[in-house]
Amino acid sequence: MSEEGLTNDETTEAGVEEVKAEDIEALQQALAEQEKEAEKYLANWQRAQADLANYRKHAEQEKQEIVDFGNSTLILSLLPIIDDFERAFDSLPSELCEMNWIEGIKIIYNSLKAVLERAGVTEIKAKGERFDPHLHEAVMGRAGEEGVILEEIQKGYRLKDRVIRPSLVVVGKGKEETEEENDGESSRD
Amino acid sequence: MAKAVGIDLGTTLSVVAVMEGGEPKIIPSAEGGNLIPSVVAISKTGERLVGEIAKRQAVVNPDNTIFSVKRLIGRKFSDASVQEDMKRLPYKITKAPNDDCRVVMGDKEYSPQEISAMILQKLKADAEAYLGEKVTDAVITAPAYFNDSQRQATKDAGSIAGFNVLRIINEPTASSLAYGMDKKKDETIAVYDLGGGTFDISILDIGEGTFQVKSTNGDTHLGGDDIDQRVMDWICDEFKKEQGIDLSQDKMALQRLKDAAEKAKRELSSVVQTEINLPFITANASGPKHLTMTLSRAKLEQLSADLIERSLGPCRQALADAGLQPGQVNNVILVGGQTRMPKVQDTLRQFFSREPVKGVNPDEAVALGAAIQAGVLKGEVGEILLLDVTPLTLGIETLGGVATPLIPRNTTIPTSKSQIFSTAADNQPSVEIHVLQGERPMAADNRTLGRFLLDGILPAPRGMPQVEVTFDIDANGILNVSAQDKGTGKEQKITITVSSGLSKEEVDSMKREAEMHAAEDAKRKEEIEARNAADNLAYTAEKTLRDHGDKIPEELKQEIEGKIAAVRSALQGKDMDAVRNATQELSQAMQKVGGAVYGQPGGQPPGGQQGPGGQQGPGGEEGPVEGEFREV
């Protein structure tokens, strides 16, 4: 009896082991799959977190940008009015110069400029300076000292440390008085 | 993981974009703009300049300033189009031993790939500065008509710039991606791309996320710049008629005219008439001359009609090549700044007999689409979880039947939010958490999701116990509401499946109702708030008299008692003005108490944070009195 029982036991045990081995294999496979899934989720989670962190950084930067330069559109649209004032004064007939009324208009112009200055707007130096494309935009070249700004056509401005409108300038092209002259000289003088 | 960028390497302008938070975003250049001129130069001092800076010095350094290099890339020197372009381009183009093109800049020969690489390097540097990390992977776009050699050359340019080019994709494909066309099935779309200097039309077939270019056509010298020129010419002609002065010979005036013409054109996309004002434009013997004109949209359309009409020829040809009729196109998408012009859109609407698709910034569509493609290739886009939002506001009922929101509608889920509330009566033993959904300010008008009781609150004056209510919605829209008595730590909770309750129609109708009743709701809420404030003040006053009665002069005490009674009786009635007046009077009387009790200015009547201000406590998130539970 005991022997029989023993053999019986053995067979069942072997059977159990067989089942177990299969189970383990399936379980291991399932585990591997799950681990892969988990890895993927972790990676995506990290990516989402990183995305959020970066997004925050940019949102901060952009906020700062808006604080610093948010009014640059408005300022840019006011600059042409400053230009027009200056053109008007430049061509002021001498007989009007003494008029008190003109003086008043000049005060208005100065007030407008003062408002812009307080907002951080400064003029870019041009005439007589060396041409620098970071600050100036060349609209034509003319005979004259090479690389030097001969004339300023429109003033350039900075807002804080950023160039919001480069100066439009005429740049010297050297002394050669040849055919290259034709693109500015005739119309200017 | 490092980000991959998408690059629109254009003939005149280039743009770079990146996926951020699942959406493509344009990366601004170091100079602040979004569009970078595709211009490279070597200055007289030997400095290499790219973009805006290079463009600014082009006039005085034409031999060493390279633009439109895209017209040369991957083409043979003997190519007819190269020979044609050579006549227009001011810099020197030479022939390489293998018949490729070379451009000369600063006494050195460069391949078009190298020049393009300089532009790409600039974009790379800008992207790295913006993202704060190294960028190596990129998707670069190329016109649909580019052949293998041109594509390979573009790819080489990317490699020279230090990019790992994930893929070269077609510009119209990128635009379609930016417009979300990849979600459509079995459609034919036309991509109409009218930029500053070039025009392209492409017919694409979309199926199961794949794009196939059926045909492409265009005009390499047609664009918005031509329209600007027409406007300038018109201004010159008009001025000559009026003043007899020819501005076209005055370079300084022309510069101002050019800016004004472009500005006027742009404005006429949104208004029907615009003023062109150029004071002191010039002068003659009789004095300064001003230019003031009105340009109408109709006039602009008349000036540019033939140019816009000219774009239809290539459209017809492209359709014919694809074997289609205009009506067989399912979608027409607009790319390029000039497509903002209403006349362009009208012309296309007529030609294709359908409304063109708008909505994506036409200057940026190509780069945005390239960024999406880059995201897909990096496995970013496909893996992005679809996040839902709560369609309606979730909150609880507080004193006076007010619905106090905790999670506002359109909040992306999963999310959670906690807020601390308190009791509304002395020794209140329990609070009822009445969970609400809806936009109306009064609890009764909203939908009840559930309610539960948190009891065992220790006897305390009203406003003292702190009950933290937490709303937590998981990704499946399941809402867990818990309430915890911070004093005893006792907690109760409820789980509600929010999404099961309402259909889309119900949600919409609830939102509509909320809008319809906004005014009357606001009035009712205001009433309740006034009542609550009155009740609060009366309570505080009573408590003050009880606690500090001995320090208050009898006369003042009686005055206050009278005013408390007045407030209480006003609260019985319905006259809101009476309630407000009585509150006001009591509040004024109470201000004398502070001085009497503390004998110093700034003294506050005791009774916690419940000043006469009432319901809205002064505190931030930790302030315990943002709202109160109603009495149970």
C-alpha cells in the first residue's frame, strides 16, 4: 500500500511539476511583457514630465519676453510718427523757425520722444559710424569711404538691448567713380 | 530624450519648429522673429552672416551675399533653369568639375549644400538656445518637384550642418500634416502655396495616414512680392498725376513707398480700405510734398487680378496631370503668406467649388508639419496619450445653497484639487458633502452626483473646524470625493463615475442653460452672499459682545445689540436693501468696538477671519473660510 501510495505520489508530483513548469514559463512571459509595458509607461511618464518642465521654462521665458518686449508692436507703430515729425522739422522753412507756434509743436515732439525713452527706446547711432548689419540696414551704396555710413535715411531704434528697427543707411563703397555710381548718386543730388 | 526639430528650408525664408507638449511650436530666432531669411554672406571683414543680418548688408555687398540658393541645390550647372537664374542672381555661380553648381562668396567657392548648411546651422543654434539642449535629429522639407539629386543634396546640407536628417519630406505633405489631414481617409487634397516669390500647387492622395503626391506644378517667379510691386507702381503713378513728381527715381522715397505698399496690402486682408500717409515724401521748388492716398481692397484686387489668375494655369495643369476635375478635390489647403488675401481665397473657392481650409498660420504650416513628422519618427506623437477634459464644472454646495466650484470645466484630467471648508453653526456635529456638476451658481440648479455625511466633528464655534474636501478625477473620468476633518483625522469618501451620467446633448444643454440664466443667477448669488455676510457679521458681533462685553461701554453695547436685532429681522424679510443697510450700520458700529477693546488702531474684532467682508475670506489656498457648508 505504502509503495503504491508512494508511486502514486510520485506521479502526481511529477505531474504537478510539469504543470508548474508550463505555468512558470507562461508567467515569466507574462511578467516580461508586463515589465516591458511598465518600462514603456515609465518612459512616457518621464517624457511627459520632462515636457511639462520644459514647457514651464518656456512659459516663464515667454512671460518675461512679454514683460520686456510686449509693447514693441505699439512702439514700432509710433516710430514712423517720430520720423514724420523729424522730416517736418528738417524741411522747416526758415521764415517759420522763429514762430512760437512751431516751438509748441517741437515741445509735443519732445514729449513723445521722452515717453518712448522712458519705455527703454534709444536711438542707434549711424552717420559717420562703421556700417554694422547688426544695427544698420544698407539701402544703397555710394562713392565714399568704404564701409562707413554716409547718410542716414531713417533712424534706427533699440528697445532695451534689442534692435527693434535697424537704421536705414547709405554706405560708402570706396572711391571708384565708375558705373556703380548710377544707383544712388543721380537721384540724390 | 533629445528633441527632433522640423525645418522648412525655403527659397526666401526658413522656419524651424518643435513638438512641445504634443503640439508643434515655432522656435523664434535669436533676433526675435519667427521667419529667418535664407540669406548667407561673408562681410568685408570676413565675418559669416546668416539670416536677417546678412540680408541687411546685401545691397552694399552683393558679390558676397548668397540668397535663393535653393534654386541651385542639387542642380547641374548646365541645367536650363540654372542658366536662367544666373541672369537674375547678382552673385557669381561657377561650374564644378562634375557639372554641379558652385557659388562664390568671399573669394571662395562653396557648394549650394554648404550654403544651405549655414542656414541650417543658424536654425540649429536658435533651436538649441530655445530648447536648452543639443539638437541633432531633424526632418527637413523639400518641394514636391525636387528630384532625387536635389533631395540628396538637401539631406547632405543637413549632415554638413551637424544634423541627423531623419527624413526629407515634401512641403505639401508637411502642410497637410499641419492641417491634420493625416486623420482623413481616401481623400484628394490640393495644397496651394503662394509665398513671397514662388508659387506651388500639389495634388495629394491621402489614405490610412500615407500621402502620395499625384502631381505638382507651379511658377518659380510668382508671389506676394509681385503684388507689392504693383501697389508701389500704382502709388507712384497716382502721385505723378497729382503732383507731377516722379518718385520712382528717388531711392529714399522708394524705400518708404515699399514699406507702405506692403503694409497697405497686408491691412487690406482684414479691412476694405486703408490710408497711405507719407508726409514729406519729397520736395520741389514750391516746398515739401505729402503723399496721402486711400487704397481700397477693390483697387488692390484690380491691380493684382492677373497675377492671381496666373496661378490658376498651374492649378489646371496639376489637376489634368492627376486626371482630376476641380470638383473632385475634397480639400484645398492654404500655405504661404499671400493666401491671407481674400481675393486669393475667393478665386480658389470659385475654381475648386469649395471653401478652402484655413486655420493654420500659412507662413508656418510647412515647418509645423515637419515638426509633427519629426515627432512621429521619434515616437513622440504616436505615444501621446489622449487626454480628456471635464465637460462641466464640479463642486460642492456651501452655505445658502451656493455651488462652490472645485474643478472648473475644461480642466484636463487626470487632476485633483483640495480646498478647506468649515462649519456654518456653532457646535455643528457634521457636514454634508453635496457633490455637484454644472455651471449654474446655485446648487439647486445643478446636477447632484452624490452626497455623503462627515460626522463626529468636535463641538467648536462655527468657522473653527477645518474640513478638507478633495476632488480627484482619474484618466477614466472616475471622480473620488473625500472629506477629512483635520481635527480628528476622520474621513469619508464617495466614488462617482462622472462620465456615465450625461450624454453630449445633456452637457451642451446644461452649458446653454447656464448662459441663459447667467444674469438672474448672478443676482441670486449676490443675494445669498449678502445674506451670508449679514449673518456672519451678526454672529461675530454677538460673540464679541459675549466675550468682551465687560470692556465695551454700555452705551455702545446697547447700540450694537439694537443693530444686531435689526440685521436679524432684515434677514427674515426679502428686502435686500434693508439687509444691506442693516449690515452696513452694524459694521460701522462694530468698528468702534475694536478701539474700545484693544485701545489701539488696527485691532480686529475677535471671531476668526470672518470679518464683515463675509463669504470670500482674505486668505490664499490655506485660508479656511472660502466657503462654508450649509447647516445640517
